[in-house]
Amino acid sequence: MSNKLIKTKDLEAKIIRRKKIKKLLAVLLVILSILFVFLWTRVAITSVKFKKQMEQMVFGKDYFIENVVIRKKDTYSSPSGRHGVSTNYFFYYDTDKRMQVSGKIYNEYEVGDHIPAYTTDHVYYDYEKDGILPREEFRDNELRKAMGVFCGCVIVTLALYLFFDRL
């Protein structure tokens, strides 16, 4: 066989392989787009449900506000990349229970101070009313938001690759 014939066969195989990869990526793009829409639809529905639930809650019946004594203050810093540090602020209100607060609230209160906190069960407290939403459901909704953002980034990357590969 001549060298030209081998190169032609290799080139044809390469073209067929690239077409298969493009089709696979296009199918993946469609699947991820459907997943993206599904995730953000679930997030929107759950957020509306939470908002409605918060509006319907009755003070003194569904939730309470109690003054909690701050027993200890603590911060936790973790590296969140090359250029920054993420800091979490906590108030301990019982021997082993803590509530995460913002930096502004953290600086506003000292150990021994009373902080008004929302509760539904008189066991767990939060300084924001949103903190009394069902923990598992609220956490799952936040995780769906993160998955939606990641899925969106992958969709954009795939779309850009497929677009620029055509040029």
C-alpha cells in the first residue's frame, strides 16, 4: 500500500471519530440542559413554598423568639482558594449547640450577651427567621442551587467547545 492511501484511511477514521465525539457532546449538552431546567424549576418551586410557609407562620404558635445567652464565640477559617480565606462565625448557646451568624452580628455581641433568636422546638435557634425552616429540605434546596450553577457552567463550556469546533 502506498503512503497516501494509509494517510487517507487515517484521516477518514479521524473524521469519523470527531463526528462521533461531537454527537456524544451534543447529546450530553441536551441532557444537561434538561437537568439544568429541572433543577432550577425545583429550586423555584421550593423557594416559593418556603416563602409561603414563612408568611403563614404565626408567632407564638408556629415559631417563637427567645433570648439566648451566648456562652462562647468562635470562628473557623478555611482557605477558599489561592487569594482568600473563608471565615465562619459561631455563637455557642448551650454546651454543644451552636448557631452560625454573619460577621456583622458576630462583632455586635459579646460572650454573656443575650441574642434574640427564632426557634420552633426550643432546642435549635437561629438569629434569622429563615433559619427555622425544615433543615433537611432547606439544605437540599441549597445543594440543588449549587448543582444548578455547576450544571450551567458545564453547559456553557460544552456549548462554547461545540461552537468553536465548527469554526
